[in-house]
Amino acid sequence: MSPRKRKPLRACKRCHFLTTEERCPRCGGETTDSWEGYVAILKVEQSDVAKALGIEEEGEYALQIL
Ligand SMILES: [Zn+2]
């Protein structure tokens, strides 16, 4: 067990992008630590998940903001 605390991942309320920042580096939206479902979008144009979430760029996202 490591005594070092890892920064929790936060999700952007607007675009669902995952980050450790208080503000989304992508869209500047507010982030929250209440989210569920991790998804990595690799090929935006081939991803139904990306389409459903309105994601236009590759990256790591939260499926749902709680
Ligand atoms: Zn965002």
C-alpha cells in the first residue's frame, strides 16, 4: 500500500473528458468527481459511444455524470 495519495480523476460536466483538473482542459467546463463508467475513445468516427455522447476527439471519457 502506498502512502502517496493519487489525484482522483474528474469528469467534465459538459464534454465528459477525464482530467485531474478543476476545469476541463478541453472545453473549460466544470469538472466533478461524481461520474461512472470509464471509456476510451480511439476512433471517433467508428465509435457509437462517441456519437451518443457527442464526442468529437479521441481521449478518455466518463460514460455518465452523476
Ligand atoms: Zn469539457
